[in-house]
Amino acid sequence: MRKGLYDEGAAVLRMKINMQHDNPCMRDPVAYRIKFTPHPHVGDMWCLYPTYDMEHCIVDSLENITHSLCTLEFEVRRDSYYWLLEALGIFKSAVWEYSRLNLTYTVLSKRKL
């Protein structure tokens, strides 16, 4: 995969967890995928990129993030987040999911800023 011998979408690298798990996000999620798009920092040096499920928890741990704040659509991914950190034996951040936040007299929308 790393040498670019496969086409985009032809192969992925999966985390072997449990295909019978109640949470669909724990059914062997994709860890890496092939993408032949130049990276903004390293150009076309790599064609293998990690997925959100693979890199999010590792980056939080390496950067010593104590609380990872995510919107509610990521709630189902909490199991895979903690599974990977435990499998790697690295620091576990607390994960908090939240819904829309509204503050009176304050603009929070990026589209309106």
C-alpha cells in the first residue's frame, strides 16, 4: 500500500476488533486508506493516509489533551477511540459529546464570522 502499488479504493488497512460487535463502528474499522492527492506539507511523498478513527485518539493522547470535545454524531465512535488507546497502551483523554451550543448576544457560527 505504501509503495503506491494499489489504486485508490482498491485496498484499506483495518483494525481487527470484532465483526459481531453491537456498535457498528467497532466492526473492524478502517485505519488507513490510499489517496493519491498531494499533502499540503509533504507533497506526494505519501499515498497512505490515516482515517479519523485511527488518528483522532492518537493525536489527542500524544498532545496530552485531557478532554476531547466532539459533537453528538461522534458519540458512537467513543468505543473505538478508547479501544485503540487501550490497545496501544497510551494516555486516555476524557471524551465529551455535546449538541449545538447557543449563547445570547454571541456569534458562534463560522459562516457568520
